[in-house]
Amino acid sequence: MTSNNQSMDDIAEKIAGGLRMLGGFKQGAEAQVRTIVEGALSQFDVVTHERMQVQEAMLGKARDELSILEKRIAELEAQMKLLTK
């Protein structure tokens, strides 16, 4: 029975080793696929979600500043009209 147990242990060890190897293969394959996809997307001028969020925030800030400046110009124009009367 000891030889049977040893054989079963050997088989279990080999299976476990194979599974570990497959896990490593999976990680390597995912990294390669990611690299390929990122390279392909970079050729099409596609931006990342993070970069898009930054651009949206900058646009929002610019709109707010524009609104403030438009109000200020309107106030100054109104003052000029009063002064030129």
C-alpha cells in the first residue's frame, strides 16, 4: 500500500505542478494580450477612461470660468453705458 500511496502522491504532485504552470501561463497570456490590445488602440488615437475623466474635469472648469468671465464682461459693459451717458 505504501507504493500505491507514493504513486498517488506523485500523481497529485504532478497535477498540482501542471496547474501551477497553467496559472503562470494564464498570467503571461493576459499580459501579452493586454500589450497587444493597448498597442492596437494607441494606433487609433483611443484615450483611456482615466484620461477622458481628466479632460471632462478640465472642460467643466473652463466652462465655469467662462461663465464667470461672461458675467463680469456684462457688468463692465453696463458700467460703461452708465458712464457714457
